[in-house]
Amino acid sequence: MKQQQHQSLWRWICVRVLTLAIGSVILIALCMWLRFVIQNLWILHHMPPALREEFALLRQQPALNLARFHQIVDERWGISYSDPSIASSDWITVGVLVVIVIPFIVVFGLRSARPLSAQVSRLATAAGAVARGEFSTRAEQIQKAPTELIQLTENFNAMTGQLERYDRELRASHVAMAHELRSPLTAAIGRLQGMIDGVFEPEPQQLNMVMKQLQHLSRLTDELHLLSLADAGQLSLNKSTLDLTELLQERAVWLKPQAEAAGMAIEILPLRPCLYLGDPFRLAQVFTILMENALRYAAEGKRLKVEIRTLLGGQEIIFRDFGPGVPGDFLPGMFERFTRAESSRARHSGGSGLGLSIARAICVAHGGTLRASLPESGGLQLTVFLPAVEF
């Protein structure tokens, strides 16, 4: 289907104004010309043939008999024909034409300006609805509006779409956040209340249980703070030259006890230096989160393959596990806060539901991306892309 072409606002206004102005002048001139043509044809048609031939000759050469020429004109066209008075028939005709043409100019002018007015009106109505918090509102597009207004309407609708999505995510995030924070807090308060009431003895085991819940609560608040900084574009990075291969190996060694306990082997390929300019601490967070994610949810696959690829535009690090994977419809919201798949990403597995959100936020802060896919042979593949930067 061919996309409709729209004019720019300046051209849109100029075309309509000039069309009305030139069209009005041409219309009045045409009417005056028709009036003279019809009058002349009428008078010449009713002249005797001999008089018509005499007048034709004098019309071509009035100097032959100027008095006779004016006599014929006065007799046939009337003495007022050459009267310079403002009350002459010519001026009266012009006045009548102007009076007749003005309503047409007004009607066609308003009709031509209608798309502009209608589009601005739709935008104003939609903006008022958005100001009232109705983020699902969209401004209707008027087909014959100028290009700038069409683009403004499209951008406005895209903006309201983003606002609607942010509002929906914020509401869902607030509910999930309240639930996630309430769980360890309630557990700690309940355990302390039990010790105060004498239900539990204030022994190290009980205190350690309270401490575990408080540590979990502290970790949640730290993670939420990091995500808030990332959303505001305030996540600071301390960049330095690092070796991605070495950093991945370091994280694998750090997680080796957990990997051995889960019966999983972490394989990093290729084992050659891969220099990059980034924040070692934040990138280590990303690699740790992705490795822990595989250890927590894909241990039955027994293997995590990490592959580094050097591309033309940067570095790509692929984390490929061979576990149960996730449902296909889970992929679009996989990196949202507090998101877990019902089966393989259960809360009891130990995750806060913020890890992948944090990993993506750090990748985005580096100008990169984090995406998920489902390989045909099964499992889950998480791909980190870090754009090339100058050292």
C-alpha cells in the first residue's frame, strides 16, 4: 500500500493562501472578461451587416473617422460605456463580483484550514486527557494535515504509549516491590517477636535466621537503588582497560563451589585475551548474574558454555545453558523487574527477580544490549553485546 505524502506546514499554508488569492483574482477577471465578450457578441450580432462591416473597419483604424467610431459605440453600447464615473457599469460589475466571491473565499478558506484546525484540536483534546492521567489516549490523525502535524501526532502517540507502558510497569513494580520487601521484613519481625514472647530462645541459630532475612532485605534495597540510578541515567561507570576473558575466568573461579555443588561445568571459549574499555566491577556483576542464573535454573543441563566473539562493532559474550529453558511467551518480559517464569524461575529457587534487570541496565549503561533467545536444541541463550570503544 502506497504511503500518503504530506506537505510541510509552510508549503501547506502557502499553497492554500496562494490558491485562494490567485483563484479569486482569476475568477473575478474571468467573469469580467465573459461579461465583455457576451455583451460584444450580443451587440455585434444585432448590428446590420453593413454597419458591422463599417464598425469592424473603424475598430481597426479609428483615426479614419473618429467621430463616426464614437457615434457607433454610443449608439450601440450606450453613452455610459466610456463614462469614467465610479458609478459606471464596469465598477458596479466588479463590486457585485467581489460580493459574490467573498463567501466562496470564506467557505473554501475555512474548508482548506479544517485539517490544520482539526489536527490541532485532536492533539489538544488528547493532551488534556493525558494531563488527567489517561495515558491510553491517542490523538487521531487527520489525513490531509501538514507533515509537521502528522509527525507531531505520531510522536505524541508514541510518547503516550511509552507513558502508558511506564505507568503499567510502575504500578506492577510497586506491587511486586512491596511484596518482595515485605516477605523478609515480616519473617524477621515474626522471628524477633517470637523470641520476645518466649516462643523461641534467643540463641545463635534464631539470630542467624533473623540476620539472613535482614541481609536479604538489604540486598533488595541495594539492587532497587542501582536500578533507580540506571532508570534516571545516573549509573556511574569507572571505566578502565580490562580483559573480558580474564574477568569471565575470575567469575567462574569465584562460582566454582556453587557450580560443583550443582554438578555444572562452566566452559569459557576461546581462552585468549579480549581487551575492552569498561567498568570491571559492573561487568563482573553482569557475568556473575548470568552465571548464577544458569546455576540456579539450568543445573540439570550440566554445562554452561560461555563464548566470546569479536564483531565489527564490538564484543559479544554468549551464555548458553542446556537446561529446561523458558516458555517462548516469557522472553519479551524476561528482563522486567521481579519477573519469574512459573515453572523454572520460581521464587523458592533463591532469586530476587532483579538480577536480569540489573544485568541489562549495566549493559545499557555501557551502550550495549542484553537479549535472550531459545536455541532449537533446547536450553536458554543470553547474549551480551558491548559496543567497540576507543582506548
